[in-house]
Amino acid sequence: MSASLSLEENLDAVLKSNHKITSSNQELKSSNQGLKAQNEYLRKQLGTFLKQKQKMNEEPIYSNPRRQEQVFSYTLDSSSDEEPLRMPELEPRMQFNSNDFRVEIPEYEGKLDPEEFLDWLHMMERVFEYKDVPEDRKVKLVALRLRKYASLWWTNLCAKRVRERKAKIRTW
């Protein structure tokens, strides 16, 4: 009879342990869903921010006096040890954008197709050559056009370089 009781006690212990594991698993799932929702929200915010930043880079500064204040406050907020504070310029900042027509910089999603990547890379080189894009702007322009996997890769690479105290990537 004592062997039977120990089996029942063992069964109760296993059931309690299983219940704890199940409730812990449910808590983890709930936490994971919360993190996914937060991640999606932050992605949308980042997308909105990048679109606003791209618009700011496309329109001339001198066309709107209020825009000058926005640019100045932005440069103050985004200062780093490597970049000195800059006053807003009163002439168009992107002189390479003064050609007769606009050339769209293609997006890249980061798919694992080498042909697609090489096509995109050659297109970027042709755009840079045609528009006479300065070397110090090429990396920033490309970073704005990365999407999905490529954007995640770039963000992680930049964060890793900051953690390792390496300099920002500035040349194409």
C-alpha cells in the first residue's frame, strides 16, 4: 500500500509541476505577444520618422522659415561626438539634386538573390555617378532606401559598431 501512495504522491507532484510549466508557458506567450506588438509599433514609428527625414532632405530649407527652426532643433538633438553642431543653411543642401529631372533611388529588401543584389548595386552606382552624389552622403542615402531584412541588418550592424566603439560607416 505504501508503494501505491508514493505513486499517487509522485503523480500529484508531476501534475503540479505540469500545471506550473503550463502557466509559465502561457505567461511567456503573453509576454511574447506584448513584445511583438511593441516591436511593430516601434517599426511603424521608425518608418514614419524616416519618411519625415527623407521629406526634409528633399525640400529646400529656404522655402519655409519654420522649416529652418525644425532643421536647427533636429541638428541640436542629433549631435554626437563626431559631428559638430551646424546652423541651418540658407541655400539648398543637396546641390547634386539640381538636374532637370528627379532620379528615384531604388529600395532594397535584402532577399537572398545575388542577381537582385548585384542589379541593385549597379543601379546605385549609376545613380550616384549621374547625380554626382558626394562620398559623405552615399551611405546615408542608401540607408534610407533599405527595407525589411536589409534594414534590420543595417540597424544591427550600426548598433554592433556602437557597442564595439567603432566609428560610423561613412564611405560607400
